[in-house]
Amino acid sequence: MTDLALREKLGQFLRGNWPGGKRIQGIQCGARAFLLALTAAAAQRPMLVIAPSANQAERLFDDLGVFLGE
């Protein structure tokens, strides 16, 4: 997938124009928190994020603090 195609797909996702269910997987580390922060800003409503373990949830929480503040 080219960078332009990825940007368009993410734009559709963030605007809510993505047909069907919304699921993005395979994004790691800080990129996950960055994408979640963009999604939260676009959605402007509460979100539920599920992490596979307590340790990963804590790391994601810390990473989200970088993009969303405390």
C-alpha cells in the first residue's frame, strides 16, 4: 500500500466514511497511541480500547499521555 493510499484509508476511517466494521491491527508502540489520539480527536466521544494485557494497557496509557496530555 502506498503512502497516499494509506493516508486516504486513514482519512476515511477518521471521518467515519469507512464502510463496515472499524478495525485496524498490526500497529505497534507509539504509532498505536498516535492513531488512537487522532481517532479520539475526530470522534469527539468516548472510546473503548482493549489491550491484551495489563502491562500493555499501562504502556498504551503512558503513550497516549504524550499525544493527549494528562
